[in-house]
Amino acid sequence: MKVLPFKIPKSRNTAIIFQIDEGPFYGQLHQHQELQISRIIEGKGTLLIADTIHHFQEGDVFVIGGQQPHVFRNESTDALMHTVFFNPQSFGNSFLDLEEGKGVLDFYAFAKAGFKTITTPEITATFEAISQHDGILRLAYFLQLIQVLTVSESTPIASFVYHKNISEADGKKLHRIFEYSLQHFSEPIQLTDIAEVAAMTTNGFCKYFKKRTNKTYFQFLTEIRIAHVCTLLKERPELSIADIALLSGFQTLSHFNRKFKHYKKLNPSVYKASLL
């Protein structure tokens, strides 16, 4: 199976695709032209998108821009996700020239880097309506959904936007790099280790990774570790901050405190207190 690009299966005459994912989600790094709106109904895990990593759990809603490479990694097989895919070009130029069509184009552009929000009764009801209807009613509820999402309280999920297709070779290499990092972030990782995973020299790897993610590998690795820290602070409050730092791959508490404050703009104890 090709890692990239990924084709969304659909009817030739369908502009909006609704999909239900049960059990482990599609676990390969991939990208597609369609913008993706996903509501997590059950399960938790890690979403890697473009140049960033996020924890996901029940109630999260992710809007993933077209062409943004991404992969959902489940922590267990108990998972359920509802997703809406759309590409403005599927609507046809006649529709896009209308005021309603302009709204679709504006949302596609607005969400190109992607964002995260939390489901609300209105979002849930609209998703359910999209799942139960076809044709003009599905279109009506879809337009309602993007209108609600446009004004919802949200946070960006990526800072780097991909505009080109990634080759199959690049996709497989990036997938190996990301998977190794997600599996071994709690351990010391040397540059020689990850360069070997990519089958490259250390200098070649550094240039390659920076060009494709807009950051250094160790910036990326630190973000994985910080994301895991935030998950443990929320889910394992009985653990000390020092223990959580060690479990997340930080070798010294001083280094951890410095990096956490850099990425989260507050110290770990204050962040932990905000979760109570």
C-alpha cells in the first residue's frame, strides 16, 4: 500500500464524503487533497500532523487541511471516529461562484493548516444529521457544520502547510522516522540512531528533516516528549513531576523545566494545577 498520497474512495457524483472508522484508525502517514473534519467519539491516542504532534481523546474535533500529512495512532483498539471529507473542486465552478460556494472556499482556505476544537451538542447533532442524510439535506447540514466550526473556539494544530504531494519514497521514510520517534521517545535518542533509521548520513538527515518539517529533529522529539508529559499530568496526577519528566524521556529535571516553559509558556507545576 502506498503511504502517500492517499485517495479518499467516493462516488463520482458525491461532493461530501462521510466515513466511520472503528477500531484502530488508518495507521500510515498519508495526505489527500480533501479537507478532513474528524470527531473522536471513542478512544485516545496521538495525532501527528505536518510538523506537530497532539494527544486526542473522546470529544475532540480535528479539522485537517488538504495536503497536510497526518496519521492517527491509537492507544487501544477501542476507538470510533466520524469524518467528513470534502474538496471544493468537487462542487463545480457554478456552485463555487454562488455565495454558499464562496463560504466553502473560504473555510477550505481558513483551515489549511488545521485546527482543533471540542465537540458541542450542535456539532454532534450536525454530524449525526450528515451521517443520516444524502443529497441536498447532507449539503445543508454540511454548510451548517462549517459555519459552526468557523466561529468555534479553536486552537491551531500545525504551523507548517504542505502545498505539494509527497513522493511515496519520502512518505515511507518520514513514516519510519515518526514511528521510531513515537516508539522510543522515552529513551535517549542520538542523531546517529535516527539517521540510521532513515538510512542517511547524520548531515544528510538533518537537512532532509528540516526541509520537510520546518524544524530540527530534536525540536520535533522534544515536542513529542512534552505532549506525553501533558497527557501524564492529566491522566496520572499521582505521579510527581520529576517522575513524569523521566518517563517522557527527559534526563534531568532542570532541562525538562526549561523546555516545558519554553513550549507551554508556564512551569509544569502551574500547568498541573490548572488541570485540577
